[in-house]
Amino acid sequence: MFDTAGNFVNRLIHGYDINTGVMLGTMVKPDGNPLALDGLWALHTLGARSVYFTAGILDEEHGLFGAIRQSR
């Protein structure tokens, strides 16, 4: 099982083992570069393959709700 933590300042999302607290890594795009979400506000992990997020895009003038799913 894992949980996620987002960082508003650097916009990155990190995964952690919920039993040990050990960091599992940073979410990356298919090209291997870190996934950064502008204005990242909140994250919610559902199951092992989806992370839902909210973000304040365009200098926090607009709200965005989305899902990030693991590729197969």
C-alpha cells in the first residue's frame, strides 16, 4: 500500500509506503521526467493505480480537478 504527498512549492508528487513511511519515489511522466502540477493543492489516493488531485492553475485564479493513472 502507498500514499502520496504533494509539494505546492516545487509541484512534485512523491509516493510513500504507508506502513514504514519510506519514500518510494517521485511520480514521473512516460519520458522519465518528474511530473509537476502547477498550483498543486490536494491529493487523494484511490487504490494502487489512481491519484486524484486539485490544483489552482493560472496563478490560483482557476480550479482544476483531475486524475493521474498508472500506465500499464
